[in-house]
Amino acid sequence: MNPVHFAIAALTGLFVSQNTPTSENIPFETPQVRADATRVGFRIEFAGVSSDLAINSATVMPGETLTIAADANLFAVSGVTENIDGEWHWKAPDTPGHHELYFQRNGETALLNVFVLTPFENGRDDDLSGYRIGEYNPNPLRGLERYVPPTGFIHMEPGMEDIQIAPHFRLGQFICKQQPGFENVFLTVDPSMLLKLETLLEAANDRGWEADTFFVMSGFRTPFYNAAIGNTTTSSRHLFGDAADIYIDHDQDGVMDDLDGDGRITRDDAVALASLAGEIAEADPSNWPNGGIGIYNANAVHGPFVHIDARGYRARW
């Protein structure tokens, strides 16, 4: 079936691929991810990530194609989908927005949220719809691809803050702290980092540190905001959406919980969480893309916390 016929069939909800797995467009009833599911029994691979999380997120520029490898049937709510040589190819619409792709196998469902980005041209676009972005260093650190300036951002319109971009994390947890209440918010969130956060959260709960999610003290930062708060670095991973400063705050008192059980909130609690992250990095690299782990002390403004990123190479501090 050629792409034009495929698109027509998808829009009418009638297409079932001749290939195995299959793809269908289902405009009225979508599959459901189990509310208590963190992982599924198969992996999907996209944008350099291999994940068995029940909820994942990816980004793509308008009109471009996202390639996903998955031994599962694909149910696309929108867009044009093809299976080519065993890989799924989802062509994004020409306009920015949020789309859902559902993968099913053996009765399990995994959701891939796909955000079609609002284009951004570094050095020309200082803001997007009035939301200050600033300028990225045009010379990537050490020439590394992961330090190339973004070419687009997720437009988080009102109501999108509660979109689950991972089983225990929402899109709104990672927005930059600038311009509170601004209707047009833009950000980027890297799926490699989300995989790491979910893996660390699972391990924390297994260790007895009860937590529904991490408190994300700082997620994405625009270059404008990063400079405004006094940071001189132009290569912070926060600028690229794959870093998060986190702590466990299950009792919701605004600071790290007492993880080491000594009755006090100190740097040692951050050390305990960072040490667990280091153990995962050594024992479970398939769920821990290479990156940084940092420990930070409390000060007059905040309690101790841990930095996690997915910069692509090992870093510890």
C-alpha cells in the first residue's frame, strides 16, 4: 500500500497492516495503559533509547518521521504510520502538538507520547510566543552531538501540565521556573533522563524509601533563565532537558526525607540517594543511560538534593 492510500485508510480507521505486527488507527476507543503499570514485557526503541516503561515520551520536528523498533502492534491515534522492514515509521503532522502511539503485545500496552515541536532557530529566535528562550552556545562542548542547540521545543499549552510523560512523572514537573503563570510555556524533556528517574524511583521504593515520584527542584532551564540566576556555564545539561535536581519528599515538608534514618535532614541523605543511583549505573546499564550524578548540600534556600542527567558520558561530583 503506498503512503497516500495508507493515510486515507488510517484516517477512516480501516487499516490493518499486511505486516506483522499490525497498525490501526482507532479514533473512538484507544487502548488503555494499566494504571498500576510501570513496565511492560517488551521494549520499544526510539531516538537512541531502549525502554520497557509503560509510558514513554519522544519529540519530533513538524513533518519529520519518528522511527520506532518494537515487536508489538501499533495503534496510532493520529498521524501517518508505516511498518518498513520491521520498524515503525510515524510521520508527524506539519503543526506542533501532542500525539499518542499505543503499542500492544500479549495483552500489555505501552504508551508513547509524541510531541511535535515548535521550531526554534538558535541565534535568531530569542523567544517563542513571548516566552524568553535566550541563546545557546553555537559551539557544542567538545563537539559532542548532545550539546548541539535544540531545533525545537514542546509547547506546553494550558492543561498539558498533567500529561504523564513517564509512569510517575508529569510534563509540568520539568518546566523552567521563569515567568510563572505564563500561558505559553516551552520546554524540552529527554526520554533517557526519564528512564533513569523511573529506574531510580523503583529502586528507592524497593529500599523502603516510600515515594510516589521525585520532587523535581529544577528540570529544564532556558539559557535566558540560567544566566538570570547567575550561572555562567553554557553547557549545563538542564539547558538540554536531560537533567533534573531531585529529592524524595513523601511527607511533603519541602525538603529531602530522612533516608538514612538518623533523625536529621543532612547531606548524608542526598549521599544515600546518589549512592543508590551509582549502584544502578553499575548493575543495570540497560535502564541507566550514561550520564552524571551529583550531590548538593543544603543552604538557606533549599535542602540537600541529587542531580541526575543523561549527558552521554560518566560524570560524578
